[in-house]
Amino acid sequence: MTSTEYAQSVLQEKKEARVITEKDKTSAYDAAQLISGSFTSPLYEVLWENFFDMDGITRHLESMYDNGNHFGLVYFIFILANAVEFSVPIQFTEMSANDSLVPILSAAIIEDWLEYYSACEATEYAG
């Protein structure tokens, strides 16, 4: 998905503006975990293979999450994916366009990212 397609998809989703109830948040978190799990690790690998500064990226993602900048985190992930021509799932786009789902998606992404970062860091030092 190109940046243009992503922007158009987000704007289209914003027009539909679905409201998430408290009951739906548990399901939304489960969905966010599945979405994040399907692309976070492969994206990390592609970035690493292309010599991106993974320590710097991780610090930036952690900072955004810790400061409650969930929209920034989600959009930064898209920018990273776009930089290495990595496709994000359409469900990522749909969730990132819904204001009430962005914090949930952000939490799932940072959880997966940090888990993968820790595993890769341990492997680098062990080898």
C-alpha cells in the first residue's frame, strides 16, 4: 500500500466513523494483537536487513508510546513500512483510522516490537 492509498483509506474510514463500545474493546485488542503479530516481526526483520538503526527506532517508538502519542506511533510504523516497501494489512489501516482503536493498536504494536527487539538483541549478543 502506497502512502497515497493509505491516506485515502484513512480518510474513507474516517467518513464512516464507527464508535467502539466498552464491550468491543476486548475484541478490538484481540484483533489488534492478530494484526500486529502478522506484520511487526517481518517488518522488523526487513528494516534490520536494510541497516536501519533498530536501537534508535525502538527508542523513538517507546518514547511515543510512553508519551501517549499513539497516532504518532502507528503512523511512524506505516512510514517505516513504506520506506522499505513493506505492505501493511488493510486491517491496520482500518484500525489506524478509528480514533478509539488507535491506542489499542499502538499497545499491540509496541508489545510485539519490544518482544522481538529483546529476542533479536539477545541473539546478537549470544552469537
